[in-house]
Amino acid sequence: MNTIKFSDFSKLDIKTGTIMDVKCHSNADKLYIVQVDVGSKTLQTVTSLVPYYDEEELTGKSVVVL
């Protein structure tokens, strides 16, 4: 296993946010398109949590994003 230097790790932009909106991906059965409010802006990401969570379960959850 490789170890990264702290100087490399500190370059990451790590934020916590709240999932505001969840929609099924139109071209994939196991993906959600998620809108995450991180305070200064809203980020969009894709997650493969369809087999594990309903859309309603994810809405309002706190998450960490890079």
C-alpha cells in the first residue's frame, strides 16, 4: 500500500454538505444524480446507492465530498 504525503493530502478540497435533491439517472439503473449543498454552492455528483437507499432516505442526509 502506498502512503501519500501530508502536503498532497492537504491539497484536497474536502467539504461537508447536505443532500438537497436526488433523482434517478436516466441512462443507468443503479445510479442517482445528487445535488449537495455545501454552503457556498451546490455540487452535483453521481452515486451508485440505488440498491441500498430510496431517494427519500438520502434527501437531507449529511455527506462528505471531495
